[in-house]
Amino acid sequence: MTIPKIIDVHLLQTLPYSNVNRDDLGSPKTLVYGGTPRTRVSSQAWKRPVRLEIEQQLGEPAARTRRVPGEVSRRLQDRDWPKDLADTAGAQILRSAGDKEAGLKTEKDGGSAALFYLPVSALDKLADLAAEHRDAIAVQVGKKKPEAILPKEVLHKIITEKNASIALFGRMLAEIPGAGVDGNVQVAHAFTTHATDPEIDFFTAVDDLNRAGQHGSGHMNSAEFSAGVFYRYACLDVAGLTRGLGGDKDLASRLTRAFLDAFLSALPSGKQNSTAPNTVPDLAYVSVRSDRPISLAGAFENPVRAEAEGWAAPSFRRLADHSAKIRRLWGTGGIVWDGYAGIDDKPLTGLGDAVGSYPEMVQSAVRAAFPETQA
């Protein structure tokens, strides 16, 4: 019996004239692949909107932040605590959690040197904990060397809580024992299947309050943009996710569905207002595997050449052809289920079952990955 372990997700998505992910100079990010310059979108740029969409779907927001003390202080001020007392309580979170011993250093701005990643509900619990020790915290107000007041074990328990997105994407916080969570999602940098050459857009802004006879712009500048068909890839360790959730397959299947939906839907927000590149993937191929993740990025090491029909259609064929070659070379014993859906109704060999829609494809993948559950 083959046991599902991995879900591979391969997408081809056309982005029109846009710049969803900029480098330090404001230009579209790039890479050279197969000796050819391509436009690139970093994994971080696509992973964050995926994470936020999952949290919105499930109603379980998380926060990646250095500002835990300030957030606790703000919550306490909303409960009518004096600011100096609330700030002292917020600072107690780091001091009592270990500060010097655990390396949770406080920066000059009052934030932590370490970046926390915790459910937003945990911030409320930290404020509640401070409220339980209000009188003891009040004694520390104004002291140059305040004592640690809050119970460390309770603090650690709250700080190490996890929710859906933390279970999926993992957490690294070496400063507190048990805070680390193994990530079960890998996201590759997206890149165009073909060569690209970013274009420069010179623009001006008119001053609406110019007087009669005044000419010229109120502002002039330039920006860079690009367009193309992007190969996107991610894999989800469903076996690891289930283990991390204590064997709860129902919850694991729900998080898997949320991830697949979000990865299909999410889009980085760079330059959205000026380009509105709100497309959906043109083609999606999902493979549920029992062996190991397999990327199909090699399909585009030789860049696709534009035809009369553009870049998308030949990219579809290239992906399917490469997948068929991998199936022949590697074998198909590790495939539990695979299938594809896309805007083109022409059949593609090498991508498993043709499926009518993305919702149907996601449902089939989740059922294959969790046959014991009602997906």
C-alpha cells in the first residue's frame, strides 16, 4: 500500500505588465537560468500572501513581530491602564521570559532582538497574564533594574503556542526551548519560462493647482516593469504536517485544502494599484506522492520561444513533455494521484487526470492525500 507523504504543486501563471516583487533599486527581481535572463518573484514575496490568505480563510491570524512588548502595552492601555504601567508590563514579557538567560534581548526601541511568530490570540493571553500580576508589576515602574515578575513557564507556554499557519510554515525561535516548529511547506522562487527584458516606464504627475498659463509636471520619475509566464512550485509534507498536529488527520486535511486554495489564489502586492495584475494560474498540475518531492523547473532551463500564440501555450506543452520524461525516467510508483486543470481544453499527456476546475482538482488531491477522512 502506498502511503501519501508529499503534495507537489506546479503552476503556470501569466502576469501582465507589472512589478509584484522589487529589488533594492525598485526593479523587478531577476535571475539567469539556462544562460538567459528571467524575471523572478522571490518565495518570500509569494509565501506571505499565501500565509495571510490561509489565516483569513481559517480565522486564525498570526503575527511575525519584534513588537510583542508594545502590543501587550497597547492592549493594557485599551483596558485603561496608565501608559507607564502598561509599558512596564510589556517589558516584563521579555524580561521574565528569560531575557539574558534565553537571549531575548530588548532593543533600544523596546522591541525584541528576536522575531517572534505567534498566534494573535497569544498576545491577548500575555496581556491577561500581566493583568493577573498588576500589583507586582506596579512596584517595578520607574526602576532602573526591574525584577522579573511574570512566571517563566506560563510565558513560555503562551509564546510557544501555534496555529494553522505556524503548523504549515514552521517557526524558528531558538531563544525559547520548544518554540521551534518544523516547517512542512517549501516554496520555490517563481521565474519566467522564457527570457525577459524589463521595460522602463517614464511617468509624470500633473499639479492640479497649476494656475492658468503654468505648464510642466509636478513630479517626474521612472519605474521598471516586466511581463511573462511564471513557473511556480511548492510542496507540502502532509506526513510531517500530520505528525506535527499530533496525528489529527482531519485537521491536517483541512490545512492542506487551505494551503492549496491559497497557493492557487494569492498574489504578491507590489505595485498593485498601478498595474492591477490580478490574474489566476493558467495551468495547475498537482501530484500526491509517496516518495519525495519533485520540481519540474528543469522544463524551462531551455527558455520557451514565443510563438504566434504567445508564451503560455508552448509553456503548457513544455511542462507536460518534461513531466512525461520524468515519469519515464523516475517511474510512476511514487504517484498516488495526479491531475491537472487549466484554461486550455486541449489534452496534455504526462500530467495525470484532466480535471474540470481548480476546486475539483484540490478536492481530488486532498482525498488522495487523506483517504481516511471526508475531504
